[in-house]
Amino acid sequence: MKWSVKELFEELRLSRAEMEREYRIIKRAARSENAEESLRLAALRRKRSATLIKRISGEERLAEMILTGIENPRERTLLRLRYLDGMSWRDIENFFADTGCPLCERQLFRIHTAALSSAEKVRLKLEKGGDN
């Protein structure tokens, strides 16, 4: 693996956001006045989206393997919400408050740092196990 866990998760979060933008553009193109141009644009976007989906699915599988190896459920949940679900820090703070475990922003960032450290250990363990 060439990436650190943080790079992997951040790339996954950004790729998902890009997919959402692509989808909105395809929908907009379908409503365009110029039918031929909109069809051509939609075809190009679909091709690009297919490539992006393949990349995301590989990243998601690796991320899921890493998350499964994290023992602390709060750390695991925080990483899942931030990177797989693409939630903002404010939304994550609200999520934990809604579950009866309110956390301030500072606590979230401490847990996030610990979670990335735990995830990196899992990644190294997976990498080591894959070399055998």
C-alpha cells in the first residue's frame, strides 16, 4: 500500500463527493435544451463516472477491511461517518449528541487522531499479513 490511512480515507471522501457532482451534472445535461449536446456530455460523464466507481469500490473495500480491524467502536464510527458517509464535523457532532454521547469539537478531533492511529496500525498489520 502506497498511501497512509488518512490519505486513503480522504481520497475516498473526495472521490465520493466528485461522484455526487458528476451525477448532478448528468442530471442537468439530461434536461438541457440541446439534446445532441446533452447526450454527448452525459455519455462522457457516464464513462468518467464508471472509472471513478471502479476506483472508489477498491478504496471502499480496503477502508472496510481497515475499519473492521479497529477495536474501539467510537473510533470506528467516527471514521465511517467522516470518510465513508462524507459527513461534516458538525453533522458528526450532532450524530453523537443524538445517540446520547455528546462530544465537543475538541473531543471529536482527539478521537479522530486516535482513530487514524488505530487505523494505521490495522493497515500495517494487513500489509504485513499480505506479504506472507
